[in-house]
Amino acid sequence: MKSLYAFLLIIFAFKAMGQDLPIDKDATRETKKLYQNLKGIAFKGVLYGHQNDLAHGAGWDNQFDRSNVKELSGSYPFVFGWDLGWLEVGKKRNIESIPFDNISRYIKFVYAQGGVNTISWHFNNPVAPTEIVRTTKLVDSTVSRLFSNPSNLNRYRSWLDTLANFVTNLKGPNGELIPLIFRPFHENTGNWFWWGNGQCTPEQYAKLWQFTVNYLTRVKHVHNLLYAYSTDAFETQEQYLNRYPGDKYVDILGFDFYDGPKIDNDSVNLFTPKALQMVKVVRQLGQQKQKIWAFTETGYKNMPIKNWWTNNLYPVLKNSGLSYILIWGYYKPDDYFDTFKGQASADDFMDFSKNHNILFLNDKPKNWIYK
């Protein structure tokens, strides 16, 4: 009886270990560790993230040693977001005018500090390669044309080759591949990108996602990526899962949801209850599917609400189980979604940053390592 009990414990332990592995079973040691860290961090708090933190800020551009977040809070964010749009067409700068050489340098810096890098990809239409990421002008689906035309599919493969080359040349001090969260085909419940709702069917979307993951992992042998699925706003679990490509192809469940005049105003806050409902859905799914869940993009354009951070955002994050949140960054003087010194909500952000369960890079746990 004791031997049977011991055997069952071993089987349970192996299953539990499997639950702490990313979908890519050949993932590097550092990538597996990142996955485990992100799974465990929810017990301590939510990692605070910021898009383009080292690249753009209020009154400065591509100055390596600057950070709006650090200038306010005293710490870098824990999660740093970057975008690889236009890498695929051979440009030197991405869609936000950040040189790809700088992005590579920033990613290596973040990794050396123990931070987390996540990449999105606002890439051109592979069927009409001069057409940018926005809603396609094609008469029928880009995705159906992609798979029905060998020339189009070969072009897309070449773009994935370029992406694979970029991410596998990101190496740490000992030559190890730097782990990254990769968030392709995001905001798929919206209709503004060529892969979005109304631009392709759910089945076509899932096929595109699965092809991409399989090509990167099996053909290009890219093993330093975690794959994040993120919708735009949604109301139900069914709507969230409408384009879901399957548990074998997703590590992280996320969603993008921005505050703004269409959501609320100074006297009415509808952002918080709507976001709380979405967190509830991804938390339930994360627990059911044993996945990580995250708030993968948010902010408020030009941040007009002085207490937005503590009044609108913090209640969403508190006790949420979210692994991280990513605030979209400063881009132009009249086009930003965060805050900075002198901005109306700057003081409130500093109050927000003092919450013990909002984790910046200075709050990195002692056991947060990549080895």
C-alpha cells in the first residue's frame, strides 16, 4: 500500500512539474524559469510594465539612460515592452521610430537587470507587403490568401525567418538566449488589424497562429519565446475564446483595454468595472487551463484624470492574480498613454507606485533569477 501511495505521489509530482512548463517543451532553461517566475509572482503582486520605457519620454528620444517611470518612482518598471513592426520589411527603425539596434541593446540591458521583455509585432500585410498593419483593403481575407498562394506563404515564412534571426541573436553575458514574451496577432476581437475580427474567420486566425508557433519552434528552432494570446475588450468567456488557437499554442492569457472618453469621464468611472469583469474571465480561464494571465495593454490617452492610477487602475490590479500589466508608452507630446514629471496625474502615479503589491524592478524578489 505504501509503495502504491509513493508511486501516486511521484505521478502527481511529474504532473505538477508539467504544469510549470511552457508549451515549447524544448524551451531554454532561462525561458522555463521566466515562465515559472511569472506563474509564481501573482502570490506577491503584479509586475508593472511600460512600453518603450528606455526609448521615448517627455522631451527626450532614444536616450539610453532615461526612463519616465524611474524619474517618478525611483525604479525602472519590471516589464519592458517593445515592438518589432517593420523588422520584416528590412527597415532600420520600427513603427515608432526606434532603431532595431537600440531595441536589441535595451532588451539585453533589461535582461541583465533581471527584468522581463515582451515583444509585440505590428507587422505589414504579408499578402500586400506595402500595406501596413491596419485593416486590409483587400477584397477577401489576407489569411485565406496567405495559405492559398505559395508565393504569399513563402513571403510570410521569410518574415518569420527575419523575426527568428532577431530573437535568437539576443544573448546574455554567457551566450544564453534571452527569454521573451511574444504577443503576436493581438487585439484580435477588434477589426483594425488585418488578422482581426471581420478580417478573417476564427478558424483562419487559429490556423495562422498555429502555423506561426509551429514554424518558429519546429522549423527555425526558436526556443526562447513564451506565447501570449491577447484580445481587445470582450464581455464573455465565449467571446474571449472565439479565436483561441488552443492550449498547446498559448502560454499566457491576456487582454488589451484602454480607458478614454468613450468609457468614462471625470465623474463616471466605467473602466474599472469593465476591466474587473475581464480580469475575472481570464483568471477563471487561467486557473482552468493552468495558464498565466496578464493585462497586456492599457492606459488613457494624454492621461487627463488626475487620480486615474489609484482610482481607476489600482482596484483592477488588487487581488487580481495578474502576473503583469503593460502601460502603453509616451510617443509624441500629444499622443501618450502614461505619465511623467509635470503631467497632471504624476503625483497620483507616485502614490500608486508605493502600493506593496505593485512591483517595480527594485522590488525584484531574491529568488527571481533566470538560471
